[in-house]
Amino acid sequence: MRLFGYLVPPDPAAAIAAVTGRPGAAFLAGGTNLVDLMKLGVATPDLLVDVTGLLPGRIEPVPGGGLRIGAGVRNSDLAADPRVRAGFPVLAQAVLAGASGQLRNMATVGGNLLQRTRCLYFQDVTKPCNKRVPGSGCPARAGDHRNLAILGGSPHCVATHPSDMAVALAALDAVVHVEGPAGPRALPLGELYRLPGDRPDRETTLERGDLITAVDLPAPGFAARSAYRKVRDRASYAFGVASVAAALDVDGGVIRDARLALGAVAPLPWRARTAERVLAGRPATAEWFGRAADAELADAAPLPDNAFKVTLVRNIVVRMLCELANGELAHGESAGAAS
Amino acid sequence: MIARVTTADDTSSELNLRVNGTMYRLRLDHRTTLLDALREHLGLTGTKKGCDHGQCGACTVLVEGLAEGLAEGPAEGPAGGRRVNSCLLLAVMAQDAEITTIEGLASRDGELHPLQAAFVERDALQCGYCTPGQICSAAAMLGEAAAGWPSAASASLSPQAGPVTLDAAEIRERMSGNLCRCGAYVNILAAIQDVCRETT
């Protein structure tokens, strides 16, 4: 690991200035991904600016019935929060589906959003990777891509975003608060991430020195009837092969509104807006759930070893929406146990 | 919050680590993880290095006060320390915190922690390398369940559910961050269940 300085600034402004003014500097929060990437030689900062003491560490109500989650809130506290469990079960389930008890105690909400892909080539500095070394090539398309993207990839990169939490946040229309050298701003989660295109090294719309300070959840609405389901290669403590965050508003057997986001299948938490449009106003039946999934997956571009994900995603979507429609995943009930 | 270190160009810091009730003052290269500080600098070799990448849990220790640095203070949580992977926590991040390792779990007169006694009684190990991490992790897990924290195996997320009853499925899910390559899981589960029965 490269030698580095370590700084605990007195306030966020000083932290932002420290990172803005130094190309090799990086913010440090829980460290569960960054410290690992430093050990692997993938991340080589010469200065860590520790913001864990500076970021809001609380979850507060906001006017209108939503919640503001401080970026320093640890994953374990987020999943345990009574308001999150009751009003946004999909989020609590997503967080509990990720990592381990130990890692959830360390990892923060802000850091979770900015964690890097677990693509094997990205994490191995002896291999080419367009995300790590732009222009060096991508061995994944002809190599190990079983767990890589089927949606949103490019010829340059088919890495997936590994977060479970972010998939739930995408379905919930979360808003990300950022402070930076240009001042504070707020952006929908969907505008935080970029598709890889020909620049897979540019993963977000954040500029150097931008610091995520909080994430807002809009008022629960029908988010209380929501769930997260993750399919993985072992029963617990593994990254997803595919996951779905869903919320459903049904009235008299007709879908008033739906929220759907897919995880572990795209370079970013994939909001399934095409499927949502198909669902609106349709009967809440398995047939229509399937049609919606098919519409979303029509653009899927799987590789030979991950084509199974297309069928897998469809099956998870249909089953979850059926269960939500039937009230089997009632308010505050967990869907996580089945994965 | 206590002002901590340094200038941006220093690659090491003078820092205080409080481990098992004893305060140590060390100068450490910033690259030093809490795990390496414990093992290589303080001689506390009970905490084990398995994968060194946060994937096996052998390095699990308890840390109290890690969240206390948060602006506006931490949320309510379980009593006692929180379990963390010490291989992914830089030692500089753990200053001002209260760290408990496997060496600090037994009482001062040498009486084993109930989990230690149960692991011995149930022969919950073969090679023993993962055992300190398993026991530290289980100790914190009992506190999490008592505080009502749900898991992916919980039947209900309802905030009214109260303390969690740790059945086998709950224990397996909550202990999934601790691997045992010998496969002693059956007896690890039995040992933890024994302690659950004693304490409820």
C-alpha cells in the first residue's frame, strides 16, 4: 500500500477544501471498500480525509413526512431505524441483504453509494480494465462475466454496481444532497450515476471535492407496501446475482402505480421505468407483471455466461409483484428470508 | 469531538488506542490496520488475520464509540461494543474508541465469558483459528438481537417486534460474516444457542 497522510478536518468545508486542492486526496468514511481497494493497489490516495466525524449521523423527519438520512449513518443503524422499517421496508431489507453484521456496523450511507464494482478485473491490477486504467481494454466480455451487467453496459465495460441499498433508494426516488467547491446542491439518485459508455472510469456526476452529506426519502406513500429480494450464490453474505426492489399501489385489482429497480445487473442501480409505464393502470396479474418485465428486459444485452440473468430477473419481478399485490409481503414484513 | 492529528504530509501519527481497558500510546504508519496494530504492535495475537479483506470475520473485535464521533451523535443501539472487521479499520480511525478483543472478554479473575465456556463445552471448533472472531461476533450479535435489530432472516421488520428471539435461522444469518473453513458450524450454532437459552 502506498504511504498516505491522514487528516481529520474541523468541518465539512475544510474537508472539501482539502480534497479539492489535492488530486491524490480521497474522502474516507467507513472504509470497508476504500481500505480494501488500497490493499489491492486499485486505489492509491496520498491523503485520506476522514469525514466520519463530520457527516450527519442521524435520521431526521423532513416536512411532508419523508426522512433525511445523514450520509454518516451506519448501515446497521439505517436498517434498525423504526421509521425506515415501517415506512420504507424495501430499504431496510436491502441493507440487511448486504454484507455482514460487522461490515454494516462500519459502512456508511454516503460510502455505500460510492462503493466501486466488485468486477474481478477491476480489482486485479495485473489485468487490463477500462474503468481502472482508461483505454487498457476489458477482458470481461471474453472472460469471466457471469455476474456482470445485462443492461446499460458498453463495449468498454460491463461492470455492475454492487450496492443493495442504492437499488432500494432508486425505487424510492431518493434525493442526494451534495456539498462541494461549487456550493450545496441536491440531485435525484438517478442523476448521481453515469452509464459507462466510452468512459467507464467516470462513474458519477460528482466533481473532485464533492461530498455527499445526506439522502432524502420522500414521504412513504405506497412505499410501505414494498420489498427487496436478492438472489445470490449462497444463502447470506454474498454479492447479488440479481436483485429487485419493488413497491406497488393496487386499488380494486388495478395497478395505480409501481416502483421497480434492479440490482446486480447494470452499471448503476437500474430504475425500471419502462416496466413501470407498462404496469400503470393495468390489472395486477402475473400476466401483466411478466409483460412489464419483458418490456424492461427487451434491451438486455447479455453475454454468453450471464444470459440466465434475463430469465432470473423476470422471474423475481413477477413473483415479487404477485406477492405484493396479494398482500403476502404486508406492511413491515420481510421478504429477505426467501433469498 | 477531540481534534485528531496531523498535517496532510505526515505518513504516520502518534495515537492513543484503548484496548481491553488499557490505554496504549503508539506511533503508527497510517497504513496500519487495527488488526495489525493489535497483533504486531501490542502483542495481542488472539485476534486472527484470515483473509485480510473483510470476507472471513476472523479479525472481528468489538469497538465502542466509533460512531460517537458522528456529528449530532449516534443513534440508539445495542449495549456494549459493535462488532467490526479490524482488518478494514485503520488504527488511526479507532483512536478515542474503546476496543475489546478476545483477550478482554473473560472476566479479570479469569472466568470465561459464557460464549467461551459454551464453545469449549460444545467443542465448537477444529483448528480454532476462526474461534476468537466467532466469539466476539456472537457476543455483539446477542446485543443486537436484544436491542431489537432485525436481520434478513427475521419474519417481521415491525418496529413493535421488540427483542429478537434467536432461532437457528436467525443465528446462521447473523453469523454469516464469520467463516469456518473446518466446517464446525453445527457446534458453533449449538454453543451460541446454549448461551441464548441461558440469557433468556
